[in-house]
Amino acid sequence: MSLTLDEARARSAALSEISYDLALDVTSPDDFRSRAVIRFTTTGGGSFLELHRAESLDVTLDGTTITPAYDGKRIPLDELAPGKHEVVVDARLRYVTDGEGMHTFTDPVDGERYVGGYLGLDVTQRLFACFDQLDLKAPIALTVEADPTWTVLANGLPTGPGTFATTPPIACDLFVVAAGPYHSVRWEHAGIPMGWHARRSLAAELDRDADELRRITEACYDHYARIFTEPYPFDSYDQVFVPELNWGAQENPGCVTFNEFMLPRGRVTDDDRRRRAMVIAHEMSHMWFGDLVSPVWWEDAWLNESFADYMGFEVAETAVGYAGTRVSFEAVHKPGAYDADRRRSTHPVAPTGEDVPDVATATTIFDQISYGKGNAVVRQLVTWLGEQDFLTGVNAHLTRHRFGNATLEDLLSALDAASPRDVRGWAEVWLRRSGHDTIRVTRRDDGVPVLTRDGVRPHRFTVTAYTPDLEPVASRLIDLGDEPPTLPDWSGLIVVPNAHGETFARLDLDPQSRDALTLGLTRVPDPLVRSVLWPVLLDRDPLRLLAAQLPHEPSPTLITAALTRTRDHLIRRRLPAAEVPAALAVVAAACATTTEHDEQRAVALAKGLAWSTADTGLLRRWLSTDTTDAGLALDPDLRWTALCRLAELGGIDAPQIEAERDRDGTADGMLGALTALAARPTPAAKAEAWASMTEDPTVSVRRFRALAAGLWSPSQRPLVADYIPAYIAAASALAERGSAFAAEVGRAFPALALTDAELYQVRAALHPEVPTVLSRLWNDELDDRTP
């Protein structure tokens, strides 16, 4: 039962002045106590609270014990008189291991226990009884009973042991609590208490990176303090690396949670640092756009995510000093947004409320349209409007709706007042329509380049010209609309439109430009221009381009992006099994640069070689010496990549894998061992992995993911063929466990090319009862595998 738009509108119209007084007791390892005092005013009639699968339940209404017809999901509140009411819901609930509720985790390194409520759509009700919708924002007061030696973190500033200051009005899905023996680094900046926290067994990694994390935090804070007229709206700012978070990060007001992969145990590459800085900037921008001002309903989720994603990349690049962050967006994120915009599931960046009829549907729009495309569209808006007018409108919007909810129309009104341009006309073609334009380069008979547009959107972008030897000549910012601009002074030159990625449009280069760039891509000196071109050229002939250009590509970011796209979109989706070994050999040869002196580039190439090589002797040497043949030390991630590939090739047995797991000793090592064990090319290994995925009702999201990563292999089709129909048959029931688990089941789609008959089986299994999240992911897979 998913909350519908109609239900949310009716409840919002009836309720006001909501507040929560919440008490949690997490001292028991078996279950936890959740006691919520909910005060509200109503216009009268019936309403309901959400609470998911309480083990026990006591409810009082205005001091009188009641026995509501609780169905495991909702607590009906029938025939409420107009006026003020108080409901007390005292319940016990189970911990979860899927990240949706009060998550529990025991660290294998030291046996320490951590719990945390990491929320989101339809998840708050798994933690406490609430009116679980965006536009019923409320202050939350919190007390937590926990092990007295633990650190307890939440949205509000601590006021005593286990007690926290009442928050300003926030959407209840942004509540957070994280408790355990965390290692902390604390300080104060601009009068705001701040901190970074990580599991005790990651203390060395946090201390290693603490100065950098503090510098990024302060630089982001100072930048937002300059560009936003509204002050930082909360009383503290903690950032916590929490175990087994389903997202990359979560923008909880005053206490942001981060996935632990952003605190690597081994080598921290420049790409790691750029990504982490981008996410820190992204989440902090949410304190204003998303937390201070929240959407009314989920159709405007893009207002949160597109804005924050744009800010994350922009601020990391320009204000925090991580050059190359835009390169990663163009090469890593934007290509996936173009893919998403071609699928049947594409949707406008800003859909209407009726396009999102319930919360289950809303879970599917936190996708590459809302993030990657939305980011690009916001950047085009800033380019088109000018930054000053954009920020003037945004600031007016934030002030007008502070601690409240707002819609796209509210934002457009603010931008329209700040700019002389036709903002609503722009929004109609860019935000309300799905799909994207194509920018074409053609030539007149005299060789003069002409830019044309297939589509209806106005574009402003940089176009760059090069000599036939790919020496840069000139760049200029142009507007492309109905009238095709000609470039007579660039006759005979190589032309790259959208060279700096300011707009969101496919590129169709003229033959002269395309041929020259295919042969000499890595001679283009600007990595941002190459980041735009790599995906365009990869889509035409990926293996040929990799073989010719990857050994000469100086950017580790672009190396990793090209390898990942080739693996995920070609080898794991499209290539027949018979062609996979040859394709992997091309990838391995392109990565086998043994004279590399740039460590960052060497890491990117070594990771590609580790998953593509068929040379078991090479992998054994790496593992025995803990270095590559070129002398690069193996960090835990690279070591497990090599070990899993060796297992896939049949070069290591179970006892050796178990020894590696014991050698590692961490949660990541346990997951790496699961993948390696599942990857072995034996019927017994596949049967054991499949049983662990499907027969254990307590299997966690991360364990399921690790097992699936080893189960499927394009090189092992005969061995895994029988598990394809088994997966299709079992997936729907597995996905009923919750949206996070459903998403993982969908991502566990067989990572190899399927036959027409197998694709037909998937289509036939997509009956209306398939959970929404799974159905969306399956349909996307079907689209991605259709030429």
C-alpha cells in the first residue's frame, strides 16, 4: 500500500500544526522501541498515521487508549473532531539489514555494533509512526536510549546524553539517527558546530583525510554563505560515514550521511577526491534547496536533485578547487542520462503531479533524468539566463518559502521576476518535455561549417575549432535556435559544438571532424572537450577506439569512464558469448601499459586490466607480490578485483578465497569473498551463490549485490544459462521485501547478452503485480539491449 497523491492532498488539506516528540530505545540487539507523541490540528473527519510492521503496538488518542484496526501499515484515526489532538504510539519494531528502517550492522573487524535510521521515500514509517509525506513538515524533538559509550548523532544539536534540540519544521523523511562507537573529528566554523564521524575501525582513514574533509566542508559552507541570502538554517552540521547506506549520501538536515566507499581503506585517487568533494557540495546545497524549502509532492523531486547535482559539480570545480570535476560529469554521468532519455521510461525533468500518482512511482524518478539530465538542464539554464539572474531568482524563492514547501511554478515565478527572458517558455520545452535535441555539424559546398538543431529547444554553448592536426584555433559562445549559424571563418577546420558541455544534446559531427577526432582524439589538449567526445565516439565503434586511443589518454578519469562504459554497455549487455573473449583481449591489451610513471593513470589502467585479462599467471603474480608487474601496490579494491577475475577464470579455489577473506578481515573483504566464490566456473559455486541469494530471507542488500556480481559472467554462459529463467521466476517475490531490495534485484539482471527467447521470457513476466521498482529496471534493461 503506497501513499497516493489524492490521499496526500486530502490529508494535507485537513492537518496542520504537526509536531513529533520521539523516543527511541536501541539498547536491545533484537528489536527497538519507538515511542512517538504526535500533536496536530485537524479540520475534522478521519485520517491515518503510517507505521510499518510493528511487533507490538499501544495507541492513545487524547489520553484514551484505543485499539485501531492496524493492518501492519496504517493506523486509522477515525472521526476526529475539529481542533487539536495528541496521539501517542508506543511500538516495538525489528531492525533491518536492507537500509530501510533502523539498520543494524556488526563490524567484523572488532565486533562493534552500529545502528542507524537512514530514511527516504516510504521509510520513515519503518522507524516511527508519522504522517509520512513531504508537505506535512514538522519540528521533531528526539531522545535516544543507547549504550552510554556510544556516540549518537541526529538532526538537532545534542543538549544532553541522548537528547537533542528540537528541529525546525522538516519533512519527516529527512529525519536521521546514527548510533555506535563512532570515531569523531569535531570543530566549529562560522559559529556552527561541525564534525566528521566514521566507524571506530575506520579511524585511521578518517584521521588520514580529516584535514581535507574539513577544508572542503568549510569551503562549501563559505561559498553558500556568499551566494545564498538565507543563512544556514540549522544549528549544527555533522557528516557521518555510515555502514551499508543504500545511497551515495543523504541530505538529512544538520546530519548528512555518506556511504563508506567515500572513505577508501587503501589508496585515495584524485577521482576519489573529486567525487567526494562533489558529493559534499551536493549534500550541503540541499540544506537550502530541499531541506529549507521542500517540494509539495514527489513530481518536484528534481527541484532537489537537479539543483543539488548541478551545485555539487559546479562548486567542487570552481569554489573548492577540484579541477576536472566537470570532466567526470561529462564522461561518467551525462552519457547515462542520454541513455535514460531514449528509453520508454523517460519522463520530463519536471513531470506533473498526476504523472506521479503514488510514492511507489516516485521511487522510480530518482534516476538519471532527475540527476544527470536535470543537472545538465540547470547548467544550460544558468548559461542561458546568466548566473546573477539565476541566483537572484533562487534567493527570492528560498526566502519566500523558507521552512515550507514549494512547486516548480513557485520557482519559475521567482526566476521570471529576476530575468527579462521568457523563463516559462524555456521551462515548457526544457522541463516539461522528455527527450533531447541533436546538434549537427554539416558543411556547405565551400567547406563552411553550419550548425543545425533537430528539436525545439534554445541552446547556448561553446563551439571550438581545431586544425586538421587537432591544434586548437578558437572558441566562441553561440546561441542555436531556429536559424542555423554558419561559421565562415572556420572553413576546413574541425568543429566541436557543445565543447564545454553547457547544454544537453546529442552531437552528430560531420565526417571530416568525426574521422579526424576518431584517429587523434587524445591529441585534443583540453580534457573537458575530450570528455564530451569520448562517449560520442565510443558509441560508434568502442573496441576500435579503445585499442587506438586508450593507451595514449592522459586523463585517468576518461580512462576509467571509457572502460566502464565498454564493459557495462557492450560486453555485459550486447556481445554474444563467443565474441566476449576477443573483446576482453582488446580491453586488456589497451590497458597493458607497463612503462607508466603517472600513478593515477597507472591505477586506472591496472583496474581495467584486472577485470579483463585472461592471463592467470599475471593475476597470480600480482596477488603473490601485492604489486602489479609495473610495481604499483595493490590496494584492497584492486586486490579484490584481481582476485575475483582469477576466480572467474578458475585460477583459485575456495580455501584460498577464504584465506584472502581472513587476510582482509573487513566487511568489504567478506563481500569480496562472496563475489569471488560465486564467480568460480563450477556448477557447485553457482548453485551455492543462487541459494544464498534466494533462500536466505535475511540476506542483506550488500550481500545480495556481491553474490549477483559473481554469479553472472559473459564468459560463463553455458554455466549460468539455467539461472536466467530461475532469476526471472524468482525476482518478483524477492522484490516484495522493500524498495531498496527490489532495486537490487532489478540491478541483478543477468550481466550477459540474452537471446531473443530469454528476452521474451522477461517481457512475459512483466505482469501488473510486479513491484514498480523492479518493473522499471527490467523495462530499462530490455530497452538497453534492443539495437
